[in-house]
Amino acid sequence: MANKKVCVSFDYENDRNYYNLLEAWNKNPSIGFYINDCTPSEIQSESVSTIKQVLSTKIGEANYMIAIIGKHSNDKHPDSNEIGYKNWQAFEIDKNAEKGNKLVIVKLGNSCVVPDEAYGQGAEWVYSFNLEDILKALNKLAGQN
């Protein structure tokens, strides 16, 4: 079975350690997914329009998104007016839906607020950051129980 192409949405400043763990898991060839970083901070530009274009392309190359929801995932970004969304994660989640990709929401804690754009998408919700639960959610979305 082909690996799932997964774009990961997360708050780079606060939650990149979780992304780094996903990257470590990703190095295992039998893991069942391939991840692609969808982080504005990793794009070598400060232009919001350039970042939006690159993010849209990366999201379009995937067929799943894992959105890591931490304490700051719903904070207002200083460039929110130019982004057109409250923050970059809201933009990424909405673009993911627009592209018809499936979504896994991984909440890092009960008090973490999920961007509004994640609701009504048929997402699988995971309430702990562990590989087994994330894989179960991806497999459920893929129709592989």
C-alpha cells in the first residue's frame, strides 16, 4: 500500500518539538505516511502572498493533513488581515479542505483551542500525541480500519 502524503500544520514557534517527533517517526519506512512541512517560518520569504502560494502548493501535494493544535494555535497573527485568516494554521486548515484533503486534528491538551476552520470537515480527532492514535486516525480516514 502506498504511503499517505501528509502535510503537517503546527505553530512553529511553540510546537515544533512535536513536528520534530513526527519527522523522526517519518524516517521509519514502514510507518505508512510521508510528511511534508507546511510551516510559514520555513519558507524563505516574509511576503505573505509568497508564503500563501508556497503553502497552497505544499498542501495540494498532500492528501492528508495532521494539524497539531497547541496552546497558541488559535492566537491572532500580527498579519492576520493580510493572511485573510486569524493565523497561518487557520489558513492551512481551510486550504486543506479546499483541496479536498482529509484532516487529523491532534490536540495537545484539553485547553487548546482549535481554529474554527477545522470544524465540519469530517476530521478525525486525536486527544494525545502518540504514533498509535495518529496512525489509527489516518487509517480510518483512508478506510483502513
